Amino acid sequence: MTDSHHTHPEHKPRPLIDLAVSIVLPSLILMKLSGEQRLGADGALLLALAFPLGWGLWELVKYRKFNWIALLGLVSVLLTGGIGLLQLDTQWLAIKEAAVPGIIGIAVLASTRTPYPLIRTLLYNPKVLNVDKIHEQLERNGQTAHFEARLQRATYLLSGTFFFSSFMNYVLAKWIVNSPAGSEAFNAELGRMTLLSYPMIAIPSMLMMMAIFFYLWRTIHGLTGLRLEDIVATPHERRPGK
């Protein structure tokens, strides 16, 4: 029997490759190739932008997986390039760096007023957790309303991680990038800011996300009695046999 559902290859997360292509390579290009004796400020900026932009578009085409967060990432890259190429005031870079996570944080907060809070998309979804089993056990224990209240609290915590990222992005951009846009020094500072944003912003934000996931797991465990291995979705769950 032919399976017609897998017309496109399955997307598997590759964080190290994503990090290398989207952060490390562009940063090195900006810092090392911006001199007039090499690519020049504009040439280095265009080449640096080509890596994350090309990588994001390639994944969208290859895997047919459209993600609004990935779209925001592409918009962020294009805006950064525009600020450099149009030689705008560096104040706009700080505003742009703060705006992207800030918009996501506002969207997460606004979603609490809808029937579909974004935490269901980001953390409480069938690709991460066995949502059907959890819901069934919550109904059996009469804890559905209690869980929804806890889920909303987790949504507020999630929006807080994006607001933290927004604030830190602004501070980092104002602190590091001071040279005129379009100059060799601007590109070098942009590369340094991109490299520093990972240990100073991305890792703390990731730790906050893990803390929220732990809070969610403790809530589910407390209300349903299910163990971690019972609630985490696995790719082998639907396979016959084992």
C-alpha cells in the first residue's frame, strides 16, 4: 500500500546547523569581510543576509512548513539589511531588535482573550504533548477548568520571556552598535551584537521556556497523576507492534 501522505520529506529540527547558518556565519562575514580591501560594507552585509534568508526560504520550499515565527525572523533579517544598506540612524536598529520579540509577546498576551491562546501552539500541542490523553484524564478527574486557569498563567509567563528578550535586544543594540549604518565599523558591531545575543538573550530565554514547560508538566502531573513519559508525544506512538 502506498502512503500518499508523505509527498515531502519530514522536517527534523537541526539546531546546530540553524545556529551556524543563521548566526555564526553571518556574524563572521560582517566582522571579517567588511573592509574595503575585501567585500566592502555593503557587499559583506548582503552576503551575511543571504545565509539566514536563503536558509529560511530553502526550508519553507523543501518541507512546505510555513511558520509565522520563521516569517518574523525573515522580516527581521530584511529590516536589518535595510537599515544598513539605506544607512538609517542606528536608533532604528535598536527599535527593530526590540520590536520583533515585543510583537510576539503582545500577540501571546492578546491570545489569552481568544479561545486559542498561543501557548497551545508553542508548548501545549500534539507534537510536544499527548494532548488527547491529558484532556481525557482531566475530564475524568473534573480538573479541566483548573487546568485552563493554570494554562492561562503559563501564557502570561510565556509572554514575559518575549518581553525580556525585547528589552535585552534593545539594550544590547544601544550598547554595541554606535557607528554610522553602512560603514565597516557598523557591520563589525552588528556581527558582534549577533554573536553576543545568543549567550546573553537566547540562552536565558530558552531557560525561561524550559521553566514554563516544567511548570506546565508539574501542573498536568498534579491534576492528572500522569507521568512525564505518559504525556510527552513520541514519534513511535502510532506505530503498530511495540
